[in-house]
Amino acid sequence: MRAWWSAPVSDFLAQDPESIVGVLSTRLVETHPLNRATQVQAWRRQIPWLRAAIATLPGSCRLLLEYPLLRLQRRIDAVLLTEHAVFVLEFKTGTTPLSNLDRQQVEDYALDLFDFHAESRAHPLVPILLADNVPSRSQSWPLIWHGVTPVFEVRADRLGELLSEITRRLPTSRHQLDPRAWEDAPYRPVPTIVEAARMLYGRHGVADIAEARADVGNLTRTTRAIRHAITEAHNESRHVVLFVTGIPGAGKTLCGLNTVFGADAGTAFLTGNLPLVHVMREALARDAHAQGRSMRVARQETEGAIQPLIGFLRDNIERSDPPHEHVIVFDEAQRAWDAAFGRRKFGHAQSEAALFIDIMRRHPDWAVIVALVGNGQEINTGEAGLAALGRSVAGASRLARARCAWRAHRDRPAAALVRCGATLTGDRCGLASRRCRAVDPLRRCRALGRCGVARRRAARAGDCGCRG
């Protein structure tokens, strides 16, 4: 994901500060309705500090202002890319003394880059906390410049001196940092983060998040069926959509979490319910803390597994390469918004379902979308329901041709599970509906299958939805 403003240092020094503030302000208006005046005032203070600090750096160094970590819902004030290091800068204005929370904030930004940013592991990540009231004191220099260094604190008008000293002390790297490649790098969590999240869930679970009405037997069988379908998709190089349906409280969320934390491939649980994201992450973190682990570390470890849906889409919508995840769990899939809302939200005339299909079909080998569907809950304006996902599956298969056909058939291990999609025959793609009985309490669902019925069924409102 590109920063709100990005350019080589030479261009930054040559531009009028107000023109930079104008670009940043435009992005601010587009994304944040509140605190605009305060943020603009902060930029007007920060830009002169940066101009003075980096005036002597090579013009090929690159400065990124307001760099978003979309999957994690964070935004870094500034990132400075030099030949051999990544500087993570956090500004604090005002007279309030710096706190441990301020230090943790900039350190967490650097750790996030190391753990989730593909181009941030071969060079030192140096977090720097700046303010206009930092007392003068000698710096403590690390013995080894690798990974994330300790946090440096500096008065804003002395940032240039600190950058020069750090640059002098940095060892010469065998691989010179490529600023463009760094800025365009995809989201890629390190294996240790993935394994740690699985361990947290395996030990503690999230049973306290909600009271599931599904009995343990049904939940176990459905989870086993999903994992079986994922393994089969991987082994047979298929692109597959799975539907798990049920009334609220039936256990769909727990089933999805079991899938995410039990899969071998890259997986993520995606939800548009931001409070649910925070609740689930916090539940795992508190369980870990009760067992003697650091809550802060536990929170970091679960961020890659449980993500805001909108962050996933924004991170991938402009890319052409496949995402890290081969498997995504789409929570409340029946509430996917329609193409009209997509046009207003992203400037793309695609429904949310179509965006997911388009992103996941970039995998040339295999991919799985697990859609958790609450029966009869398409209640808000702009929500297209499951019919949109069916039409998107058919359209993607038709356009993909031999590259990836989304296949479909009823899964034998559990009637509550259906693999849904469309296969391609020449340039024709069929989409049809078929009813099946779900294992209690997940109710009945409809499978969108390859039954050879003409594509006009896909256009009939409600004909390929899921009804409770």
C-alpha cells in the first residue's frame, strides 16, 4: 500500500511545504471525518523539522508520510528509507512529557513492519520518537544492528544529528535497500507469528467470546469437513467456495476460527465487525496473559489471523499479485455489499463478493473462501446477499477460462457444508441452485453448483441466495 505522500528526499526538499500539506489533507478528508484541523496543524510543524533533518542525506533516499498498515489499522507518521536502514518516525507535539505508551507505539510500528512487511527483514528497523520537549541526554547505541533496534528519543530539531550518527554506525549491508520495492512490498507475516497465533488459540481457544448453540459434535464435524475440503482443494489445485450457514449463535464464528487456526496454509478470519476483531484479539491476549505471557506480545501475534475485512480489501484491491492467504474466512457473507456501494466506497463498480473472488483467483494454483452465512439477515441498504457471491463465482470462472475454474459440489462429510462455484465448458458457464438439508442446528442452505442450468438463473433476484 502506498503512503499518503511519497517521494525521494531531493523532491521533498524541492517542494513547497504547503503543497505537501495539501496532498496529505486531501487524503485526510477522504478517509477521516474528524480532527482534521489538529492533524493539519501537526503536519505544518513536522514538515520543517523533516526538511532540516534530511537536507544532507543523499537525494535517492525516500520519505514516506502517513504510511498505512491497512491490515492492522495503523498509520505511521513517517518512514525514511536509506540505503541500509528503515527509520520509523513518530512525532509527538505539545508539552506533555513522553510516556512509555509513546515509546511502545513507535516500537510496535517497527515490529509490525518486521513481522508483516515482506521487504522489512533484511535491513535494520530503527524506531525514533520525536518531540519538541525531549531533554538532552546521551544515546545508548545497540551492539548489533539487526531487526528492530531499541527506541531512540530525540528533540525534533536535533533529528538530523541523530540520523547522521546512526548512519555512520550502521554496518554496510550486502543488499542495498530498494525504496520502490519496499513501498510496493506485500503483506507477508513471518512464520513465527503464524505459529504463535496457532499456539495461543490451541491452548486457550475463544469459547468465552460467544455462547454457541451448536453442540460440540456438530461443531467438530463441520470444522473437520472444512479442513478436508481445504486439503482437497490444495491437493487437486482447485479454487473453492465453502458455505457454512446457520442462525445467529449456531457456532459459525467458532467454526471459522477453528479453520483459521488449524490450517497449514496462510489463512485469515475477515470480518466487517470491528468490535468483534478487538474482542477476539483481546480474549486471546488476556488468556495468554493469565498463563504468564506478555499481553502486548500476544496481541501482536494474533493480528495476522484476525483482520478487519476492509483492511484486507484496501491492501489488495490495487495489486495484481496474489495475497499471502490461500484461505480466507468471510464472516457474515450474506451482508456483502453490492456494486453500487462498491463504486462509492472504492471507486470500483464491483460488489464485495466480486472483489473477494477477483483477489483470491490471483492464486494460480488453489484458493478457498469460507463464507459464514447468517440465514435471512440481509437487512441493510446496499447489502447484496449471497446471490451476489453466486454471480461473482460464475463470472470469475467464465473470465478465467482455463486459468482457474471455481468448482462446486456437495461435500460428503457434512450436509451443512457445500462447496460452491462454477465450472467452465468452452465459453459457457452454468450457475444453478440446489437445496440440501443442513446438520442441525445449522439449518438448510442452498448450494450454487455446476448443474448446467443457463446463466440467466444467476440474474434472477434471490434465486441463488441462502434463506433461513
